[in-house]
Amino acid sequence: MTTLEIRDLHVSVGTTQILNGITLTIKSGEVHAVMGPNGAGKSTLSAAIMGKPGYTVTSGSILLDGKDVLAMPTWKRAVAGLHLVMQYPTEVPGVKLSEVLSEALTARNSSLPNLNKTINEEATRISFDTELVNRAVNVDFSGGEKKRNETLQLAVLKPKIAILDELDSGLDIDALRDCAKRVEDATNEDQLGALVITHYSRLFEELKPDFVHILAKGRIVKSGGPELADELERDGYAAYAEVAK
């Protein structure tokens, strides 16, 4: 059982305080959805967990199975089992996906003897054109192709905890269904724990949340079950913005 514990986390960017005491625990096999209006601090939360430069943790802690995540550089956080599916995936000219995944597995003291076969199998599983896996990572990919590529990497690396920063951004219906279902399958097959950042409940048609948290003005103002996402879809965030004041 893996546990990611976020305790009273405060984060600033420059002189601006963005997160104002986030407390959240994610365990293996659980899906935690974090929803909220623009500017609430959702992407700041993912950046702080992964150690993105420019985001300063002013107080609080992040522990992965009792180990101090904040003391680790970003690459060690990934090796320890954290994985970020980026909202805006990076293009990597001149580097193939197999090369990226091979290096990532080596850093984890692991390997896949049939890595290319696994990549192609995972690509087929999410309807990702297998021709694209032999091209430079994300170069000239559409938004949907980039997100399928991000999902494929998650499936091959099998992290302990995945942070999905707006997986649904820029996806058409088919790509959304394929990517969300693959993450849902990973929570069952590999006991992946997931922190899912999104604006819209449409993602949850395939990726079923166990818990939904509403983030407003840098604080979690309400937590509940999947029904909370339905409430947001119906009523919007206005009431919770008032609560956060």
C-alpha cells in the first residue's frame, strides 16, 4: 500500500501566496479529483508535488510512504513513484519515446526486455497510432496525440501515484474516453493512486473518482463523493468562491 500525504501545504509564487493549507491523503487504488475555478491553485498543487522551479513551499509537508518528498529533486520524486501527466506536454526534438522510457526505467533500476513490444501494445490499447511512437516525442503531435502519449508513458512506467493535470484539456470525445479508461484500468490492475485535476465532470464517465475535493482561493473548501462533481456541473463554483473568502 502506497500513501501520499500532503499536510497543511502552503505554496507561493514570487511574493504571491497561492496555496493556503492543503491537506490531502491519497492511497493506492484511490482516485481523488480536485476541481475548482481558474486561479484556485490546482496546477500549483501539481507543481509543488513534483518540485517545479518557481514554486516555493513556505510551510507544510509532502510524504510518500513516510519519505520527505520536498527534500528530493524532481527526478528523484519520479524515481520514488510520483508521475505527472502534464497539461501541456513538452516536445522533445530528436528523442524517441522508447529512448525516454528506457532511460526512465534504468533510473528506476528496472527494465523491460521487450520494451518496444510493450510500447506498441499500450499504444494499440489507447488507439494511439503506432507510427507516432517512432517519431520524436510530441513533435508535431496534435493535442489529443500528446495526451495519448502521456497516458502511454504512465502505463509503461507504472508509477505509484499519478498526478493528472487536466488530462481532458484539448481532447476530443474518443481520446478522452481512451485515456481516462486506461488510467481507470491502472487503478485496478496496478493499484495506481491518482490525483486528478480537472474543471469538468465529463472525465468521470470513464475515470471514476472515489473522492472529490473543491479547491477555491488556495484551500479545499469541501470534500465528498462523486455526487459532488455532479453538483458542480449543475450549479458551478460561485457558491464555493464565497465560502473561500
